[in-house]
Amino acid sequence: MTVIEARGLRKAFGTTIALDGINLRVEEGRILGVIGPNGAGKTTALNAILGLTPYQGELRVLGRDPWTERDQLMRDVCFIADVAVLPRWARVSQALDYVAGVHPRFDRAKAEGFLAKTDIRRASKIRELSKGMVTQLHLALVMAIDARLLVLDEPTLGLDILYRKQFYDSLLNDYFDRSRTIVLTTHQVEDVQNVLTDLMFINRGRIVLDCSMEEFESRYLEVTAHPEHVASARALKPIHERQVLGRSILLFDLTFDHVDRQQLAVLGDVRTPSIADMFVAMLGNKPGNKAGEAQGAAR
Amino acid sequence: MNTQSNAVPESFDSQGIAPAAMSATRPMYWSVRRELWENRSIYIAPLAVAAVMLFGFLIATIGHAMSMHDPARRAAVLTEPNTFAELLIMGTAFIVGVFYSLDALHGERRDRSILFWKSLPVSDLTTVLSKASIPLVVLPLLSFALTVATQWIMLLLSTAVMLGSGLSVAPLWSHMPFFQMWLMLLYHLVAVHMLWYAPIYGWLLLVSGWARRAAFLWAALPWLAIGIVEKLAFNTSHFGAWLGYRFSGGAAGGSFTADNASMDPLMHLTPGKFLSTPGLWIGLAFFAACIAAAVRLRRSQGPI
């Protein structure tokens, strides 16, 4: 069952091209992380999916056209667009009342249950809550909705590590199951490495990497080369190299024929690269660097 | 993490469950309540005015009336503030409605909460209509209820004071044509505040949905500019007169100012004449156009 399907999705703001004809297919039961530098087009893509912005090209979300059917789509789709978009004037109880009033799939008891685990009081105004508590409240509201697609755009921006950890833990333990789908963007990629099932890098309106985490792990390898093997490691054409504490760390794409896992294990310590390192390797903003090569290598 | 290993898509069974039936009016009802939660001045301002009015009545009017000896004149003094209360409450409601409308579609973009409202299954049409219903339905009904309550309380206060002084209350009660007064008031509210003023509120809502800042200026300046250009170019002020006609209540306005006249005030209700005024229908068409434009705007607008 395909939840999101986009073909040739384009969006331009004046002369700036935010989305340059992207193709996208998200199946049910996946957790897709859309990672990209600022201005890469992530939020534009999510806004198109949520029916918040018009677009060119073909896009179906749960079989609907988001731009013309936003209100019906929102019965099955939830989103947290950003931290702190809950109305600051409202009381916690009013936010619960309102969502319960307008959303046919909202389970109030469930939301109350989530809130009971926090320090949030029903009578508090949202403006009196800390940023972390507002996020907890928003997550409680969203998790109590029996939706099929949850879209999170920078849901943990500006939160400390405890709240961030708790956020993804609740999402995985109390919300996610195989009938739901989550699409999220974040700059805190280290938080989501073990959360995602699928990974997508997007840069300048184009998709530069699109793979499942299994593929990611079997395809890319990072070698911390022993000093005496650095030269031979370089000869195997790593897609990226960086220096950490005087040691060379080289990143290899194993789909290239000339290199395999055993060969690399001899040269140094091997491990799966972090998403963050992979991101820097592919999108590091030095002009004319390996990004082009990596881009070509990516599917 | 166990969720990764088993993330293979599988057919799922909840797909067939239709969303719980929810009548179309529920989102509307909750959206209007939401507006009242956010903008408490909608009822606090008219209530405060009514309270001040009653306080003034209690300390000034009653004292003044009790110093009179002629029962008829005393009754006249005691009933005089009725009209004043009506005008004051309606005027307050109008001002509240104007400021509410100017902020209605602007505030949610300014504080970014529009992203939250749009994440819920409420259409832009429902949202805009719920916001339009505040000045067009909620405030007139509130004005009516509050005016009736204020007039009743003033009558009861007068009665209590007069009975306490051993005076007959008959002249007072016979001086109060309640049924006529309230019918007049209701007619005025529906004809003027709901129908005749609709284009004013529609315009304000449209500007509040369009302007990125200074909604008040954008709402007022075009009309002011037209008036000034007309004055400079032709040295006439037809446009100003036309605006004044709209604000004064136009074809329906006359009936209200004739209130408390010596003859039957119901004679002044001329719904036939009012309904055949082209200005009414042109105004309502303008209102509909403004609302349609505001709905379209809200669909594409995000936070500012």
C-alpha cells in the first residue's frame, strides 16, 4: 500500500526552484527521514504533501490530491509543522476539547493518558508551558489521533536531549506500528539514526539519496585506516575522506565493484557510517567536491 | 530497535474502517467556540459596558428620578436610559466586531497557530465562516440578550426603589412597551447589524487574511484614498456620503432612530422597503465575494 506517491513534483518561488521534479514513493509502515541542508526543499516537499502549498506535477497522498482535499486528508494525516505552533492563548483543556470536537478519530482518553505521564496541568495556558512541554502536549494530541500518516517537520528543534530522546521513544513505543507511516525532517540526524527505516537526502530541490536503512548499512562502509594503510585505502577510491585526531577516516560505497568488505577490514577498523557523516560526505558544501560523484552513485 | 526489522509493509485491516460519522455542523460549532475562547473581549466588552451602564443608572438616574414629584415625569426619567443602553451596547458590539474581524485571519498567521489549525480536518470555508459568524451572528444575538437583560434589571431596580419609598409603580410599568421595544431591537439587529453591515465585516475579514501587517491601514486607506481623489478631482463628496449611508444603517437605519416616538414605533418597521433596496443586495453580493476570496487566500497562506 503506497501512502505517498509523487512524480515530477515541482515548486518554484519566483526564480528560486524549491523542488526540481522529485519522484517519491513511501510505502505503508515506513519511517522516512528526509535530511537536507537549510533551503534544500524539505519543508516545501512536506507542505505539498500536507496540502499547504500548491505544486506542479503529480502527487497523491493516501489516494487524494492534498491541495484540493486538505480537510478530508487531515482525517488520516497528522502533522507537527514546527515546535510551538499550538495557540499560545489556549488552555491545555481547551486544546483537548477542540481536537476532540473536530477530529472524528481523536481518542481523548488516550491523550489524557499520555499527558498523565508529564507535568502538564489541564488548566495551564499553553504560553505558560516550556518549549519541551508544548512539544509533549502536541505529541500527545497527535498520538491520540488514529491517523495513517504522521508528518513531522523539525519536531524537536530547540529541545534539549532528554526531551528529544523521550519524543522519539514515545513515538516508537506508543504510536508507531506497521499500519502507520511517519515522514520526518530534522537536522539532529544523530537522534534518528536508529529510528528510521528509510533515508532520503535532498539538496537544492533534488533527491540525492533514497534508500532503506538496510541498504544504507550494507552499501556504505567507513574505514578508520591504520596509518600504514592510508595510501592503499585511498587507492580504492573512497567517496569521502576526513581527518579525525590525526587519523584518516574513509567512506566507501560498496556497490562499486573494485572494493568489498573483507578487503577494507584489513586496512583498518570498519563500521557503518553515521547518517551525519554520510550527509557531510555527500553534501559537504565545497563546490566541485565528491558530492557530484556520490550523487551520480546514488540511485 | 525492533521496529526496524519488522517494518515490511503488510496489508492492514483498519483501512476499511470509515471515519466515525460526524455531522457537518460539529467543526463549525467548535470553531465558533474556539473564537470565543481566544477573543474573550467579544463578550467581556459588552458586559462591561452594560455593568457600567447599570452602575450609572443606580447612582445617578434613580436619585434624579426620586427627586421628582410628578409620577409621569419620574417614569419618563427612569425609562429614558433604555434607548441609551441599547445604543451603547450595540455601539460597543460594533467596535468589537470591527477589531475582531481585522485580526481574525491575521492573528493566526502571526502566531503561526494556523499550522496547527490546518493540521485538523476543518475546511478553510468552515474556518472563515465561523469567523464571519462572530460579528454577524454572535455579537448581534449577544447585544440583544444583554440589552434585554440590562433593561429588565433597570426596571426591577426602579421598581424596588419606588416600592421601598411607597410609590406606585403603575406609571413606570405602563411607560415601558417592552414587546415593541424588543421587536424593534431585534429587527434593527437583523436588518442593520447582520445584513446591512455584512459587506463591512466581509471586507475587514478579507483584508485581515490578505495583509501581512497593518491590516487596519489596508482596510481603511483605499476608501479614504477614493474619497480624497474624488474631492480633489471633482470637488464633490458623493463617495463619503455613500460610505456614511452604509455606516448609518442605510434604508433600515431610519426605523431605529424613530424609537420612542409618540406614535406606534412598529409603524417604522418597513421590511418591504428595506428588502427592495438595491444597496442591500449589492452589499450582500460584495460580502459573498469577500468571503470567497478570504477562503481562497487562507488555503494558500501560511504563517507570516
